[in-house]
Amino acid sequence: MSPVLAGVLQMLALTAALALAYRPLGDYMARVYSSEKHLRVEKWIYKGIGANPEAEMRWTAYLRGVLAFSAVSVLFLYLLQRLQGALPGSLGFASIDPDQAFNTAASFVSNTNWQSYYGEQAMGHVVQTAGLAVQNFVSAAVGIAVAVALVRGFARSRTGELGNFWADLVRGVVRILVPISVVGAVVLVACGAIQNFSGIHDVGQFMGGSQQWNGGAVASQEVIKELGTNGGGYFNANSAHPFENPDGFSNLFEVFLILLIPFALTRTFGRMVGSIRQGYAILATMATIWVGFVALMMWTEYAHHGPAFDLAGGAMEGKETRFGIAASAIFSVSTTLTSTGAVNSFHSSNTGLGGGLNLLGMQLGEIAPGGTGSGLYGMLIMAVIAVFIAGLMVGRTPEYLGKKIGTREIKFAACYILITPALVLVFTAVSMALPTPPNSMLNSGAHGFSEILYAYTSGANNNGSAFAGLSADTQWFNTTIGLAMLLGRFLPMVFVLALAGSLAEQTPVPATAGTLRTNKPLFTGLLVGTILIITGLTYFPALALGPLAEGLAS
């Protein structure tokens, strides 16, 4: 069987699995966030944190809940790392330095999971399980909660109430993320992923010295790392490590987990707004971009010629031989078009254009299908922009799902799409202009510039993957990437929730003959074009200096 055919068959198998799960999971999540009943364990949690799950919140109160919970999470995770040396189960590892502890706390709370440390050489069992793994669950649940609040803004009318943040947070963890993770962890253990709390032990001699490995609760953390579109690996090699990702089946299963909730949330959206076809239109947009990027990535990685490429069957440098080019292309596109950031290959070793595709996937806003929750609300923001553009073309007041998109709404949407590019481009420019940060680049020229551009793109878009050629464990990069992650996560949420509140207060307007049908293929095409044009106009100069220059020169 040819490698290309094997890749196509993997895509077909993955698509079939996602299609089978799409309807039941999407409908189930709609019931979860629409139910008025609380499970007993949820009542215990509400009592423990002093929350009233019945109290409806306006967007300002909902935002305060998001920010307060996240701020406490950052502080807790920071202190846990700083005290690691005095904690049991630390495996003898020292406490984490202040700048790296801040970076890691900001990373995991913002659902970025950027890692400037070697996981197996820095974090003990307590920090991994009580700190990082917990944030994998709750940060994903925060993203879903914000997305659901925006959906309620479209679905409700003549009220500013968007639900209860604490109820949405707890339900996301208890009813969705934990049950799927339990099943997924069993599957990964069956595939060969490790799950233990063993200490450090020698595994033999390697190049004249002893090689050591430590165990850990890897399978349980791996499954929520992918399911919650987190991405932080137990080991430095991440999902290229056989303890995390043992074989071809586990690799495809992990990609399935990455895409499962973001795609299924479009069904949840359709259910909650009362129009399944609206959900299908958003799904079609996401799927079109995802399939297109996978096809382009495979082409760039297979197409290069030369003796080394021909012997290897393509650009095999930096890729696991047990996965090959096709599986690595599917994985890398799926992680950079979502906010996952897990890697099963060395992105810095991609061809110039292949690395550019990974960059562009994040720069789209990671909306195809995007992160758990963040992908849906990012795509809905782009839908608002697309409707507004269509309204300008025909001279009509734009409407979406029966809500008018006026001056106030479009300002919120515009602020949302401007924040992340501003963070990426400003931090990249400053880092290149200062004398010290460029010393961290492994490569010079266009590829070196791409390393820094990739780092801030990954941080501000809450992805967490890296080109891996950049030595980012410095005070400058730990601090600035940490700030980019926090600002890139929570500033957009401000405008998402403000938009949700504004929409919920409106009175629905009836559809007329001149209303743009947003459940038709025409709108899907308009939305895809809007996303590509806005991103292209924003990032093209930076891409031209980095991956495009490298790709065209090779």
C-alpha cells in the first residue's frame, strides 16, 4: 500500500468515527447545558464552593466568575510549583523557578499548555496530577462554558441573562470531560500507554551513560490533554513518545479525541438555537478548512524532491517512523487548527511551506474546528463579521439568527479579531528588535524568524505547540509568552461575553425575503472566504518574512 493511500484511508476512518459520534455527543451536550436538574455530586461541589447554580447571570457577572476562577487557578498552580521541593511525590525534583512557574501556570490555566521545560525532568507526581491534570479539565470546561453563554445570547431574547458560570463549569467537567476521559484512558492503557506512580529508574546504558525514566499517570493525563485540546505532554517528546502514543491506532485515536468535542459543539449550537441546519453550516465551514489544510500539508511533505527525500518517501526528518508522513500531517494540522498544541513530530523539521501551514492554522484563530468551546465562539464571531460584510454589499442591516448586527455588536466582534494579531505581531517585533532574544534562535534567517513568530502565535492563540528550535526557557520568553497566553485567552472572552449579553437583550426580527440564509452553502463559502481574507491581510507580511521566504527558496 502506498503511503499516500494509507493517509487517505486514515482520513476516511477518522471522518467516519467523528461522524458516528457527532449526533449523540452534540445532542447530549445540548441537554447537559439546558437541563434544570443537578446531580448529587454537583450539589456537593456547589455547596463546597458556595455557589448558587440557580442564579442567572448577566454577562458582567459571568465574566467575573470566569476571571475570578482563572485568577485563583493561576495562583494555586504557581504556588504548587514553587513549593514542589517540599511536597511528597516530587521525585526529588527541585521547586520551579519563578519565571518558569508563572509561565507554566499561565499556560495551563489559559488552555495553552506551552512547556518551556522537560516534563520528565522537572515536574513530580503531585504537580502533574493535582496541578497540571486538574487544569486540563477545568480550563477546557471554561472554554465550553463561554461558548455556551454566547449560544444562549443568540437563543434568548429580551433578557441579558446568559446562565450560571459555576453550573456550566461543573457540568462540563462532571458530565462531559470526566466520563469520556475514563473510557479514553482505558483505551490508551490497552494500547500500551503507561499509568502508574513509579519513581525514577534506570533502563540501561545509552552512549556510554545510564538512561533513566520515571513513570506517571500518563494515560489519564494524555486523554484529557487531547480531549480538552490542551496539549501539554507528560514527557518532553509529547505525543511522539511511545509512553504517551504507542502505535498507529493510539495516534489516530488521539486525533479523534482532539477533534471530537469541537466538531460536536456545532450540533449543540444547532440544537440550542433551534436550527440544526445552522449547526451544519458552521460544521461545513470547519470541515472544509480542516480537510483543505490536511491535503495541503500532505502535499508539501510528500512533494519535495532530492536523493534524501526520495529514499525516505518524503520529508521524514523529525517524524516518527511508526507514524510516517501522512499520520504526522493529520496530527499536526489537527493540533494547530485546534488549540491543542500536542505534537507527534518535530514541526521545525517540516518543509518551509508545511511549517507555514501550521502557523497559518493557528493564525486563523484556531476555529476549524478550534479548541473546546473557543473554536465555536471564535467561528461564531467570524460568522458575525461575514454577515456584516454581506450586509454592506447589499445595503441591508445585517442579521444573524434573528438578531441585528448593529454598531455595538460589530465593535465587539472587531475587537475580538484584532486582539490576538496585535499580541503576536507586537511581541514578535519587539523580540526581534532587542539584542538578547534572538540569541535563543537555533537557526538564522527566515527559519529563525519563524521560530519566534511561531512561539508568540502559539502562545497568544492558546495553542502551545512549538517549532522546537527556540530555546524559550529564558526570563524574557517565559514572561512575555506567559503574558501573551493570558491576554490572548481572557481579553477575547471579554468581548465574546459582551456580545452575548448584547444579543440576548435584543428582540428577534423575523426573516424576510432579503435576509441572508445562513444555513445555505453560499454562506459557508462566504464564511470560509472571510476567514482566509481577514487572516491573510493581517499576517501575510510576517508569513512572507518567515515560512514563505523559506519555502520559496528551497
